[in-house]
Amino acid sequence: MHVHEARIRVRYAETDQMGIVYYANYLVWMEVGRVEYCKSVGFSYQRMEQEDGVLLAVAEAKCRYCYPARYDQEVVVRTWVQEAHSRLVRFAYEMRLAEDGRLLATGETKHLFCGRDLKPVRLPAKYRANFGIDK
């Protein structure tokens, strides 16, 4: 299983009135992790959209919050493919403080492979190995 780590520095604008990261920003960080994961396994998500017309439509998103992150802390977003087949992929995430490894949150997103018309499609064969799909 390939796991990719992306690093994010918490910006002031990502915090709420309590001085902690606003909960919706974790979903944005998951997107950063997903895009960087794709690059790390050898393809550009943007090019897959532009050249092949394959989009990753989010069908489900989950996040479990364990500990708050604060302004200017560095966060490590670990991303891997939890499950994949020719019609969907499920990414898993773990977000930790870089300084001590404390677990901030875990999450997952489920995506359907869609065409430009937003109808489900099969993932082209040339990308299947990038998602760990054998067939």
C-alpha cells in the first residue's frame, strides 16, 4: 500500500473564533492530500480531467476529529487508497501534528469516476495501476 504525506502550515484564515482550525478545512486538506497522492503515484489528476475527461465526483465524505490544530502549526496529511475498482475509489486520510505526531483527525472520501456529463464511467486502463486496480 502506497501512502503519501503532504505537509500543510495552518493559516490564520483557517482558524475560527476559538483559535482552532475550522472543521471544514480538514476536507480541504484531504483534497490537497488526494491531489498530491495522485502526483506521487505518477499521474496528474488535472491532466486526467483535461485529456481523458475523467472526473472524481465526491459521493461521500467523513471526518472524525480527535484533537484541534492551531494557527501556524504544521500538519502532515497522510493519504492512501483504501479501496478501488474501475468505477470508484475510496481514499483514507490521517492528519497529524508534524511536531509530535499527535492525531488530529481521520477521514475518508468516496469518489465515483465520471465523464464530463457527470455520468459514471469506467476508469481508463492506463490509470488503473495508479489506484492499485489489477484489472
